[in-house]
Amino acid sequence: MDKEICKKRVLRYIREQGYTRPISLVELQNQLGENYCTLQELITDEVIMERKFDLCDSVSDTVTLYLFKTLKRKSSQDVNPRNEPKIDSQKETYTNQIQSLRDQLRLLNKEETALKNQLKENIEIHNALDEHYRRLHEYNGIKDIGQMLFGKCAEIEGTTIKGMYERFGVGLND
């Protein structure tokens, strides 16, 4: 797909959103398709802004937002004082959204830690079961050897295995 067509599609999508909220990378990628380079060109051409926010101390907990940037700079005469509260309210909204995301991340990190601990417990249980099965297999092997010995002894003495069990005081269910 032509890069200019991709740019126009992304800009149209941003305009349709009414400039009311940041656009996520996933949304932009859905609009761009496989033309990721177009995203970088839009940033380089200063059509959109890329802003990174750290949610926690970790580098992997960074959120990147893409915002539409107007190409025409407003002079001080064009600025309407009534727009200032709107900008402040948008900034407050974004700040609240970021704080909400940080809280969600903390909760998810706690849940991840709890699940990892549960997994460790499950691994310990699994290891105990493996050891139990190994010992049970060993016991069955030894029992089979005992059965063969009773059979050979019974054959040598010309009696039955049941008779050998009675002679050695072993029950049939043992």
C-alpha cells in the first residue's frame, strides 16, 4: 500500500476520534497495517507526537501514547482563553488515566506474584507425586520378584502357590 495513502488513512482515523484522546499503538498499527515505517514518518514529520510514560520503576512498564499534533501553530492572538480550561481538563484526564493504569499494573503485579507462588507450590506437589510414583513402581517390581520366587519354590516342592503362602504365613491379598 502506498505510504501517502497510509498517512491519509491514519490522519483521517485520528480526526474521526475528534482529537479527544490519545491513540494507542495497536490502533495505529491497525490503521497502518504492515507499514510501520509510516508511523515513524508521521512522528518525524511532526504530524503526531509520541509520548512515553513510566508506570513504575521498571523499563518494561512504559506506556507510549500517540497524539495528534496540529501543523499550524496558533499565535497568541488566536488563543482563546476559554480553551485553556479544556486543555487543563484534558491534562487532568490523562493524568487520571495514567494513575489508573499504574494502579492496575500494581494489582496485576501482585496477582502475578501470587500465581508464581502458587505455581511453586504446585511444582513441589508434582515433585512429591513423582517421588511417590517412583517408589510405588519400585515396590511393585520387588513384589513381582517375590511372586516369582513363591512360584519357583512351589514348583520345586510340587505344591501350589497357595500352599506356599500358607507355609510362610502370607495372605493371598498381601
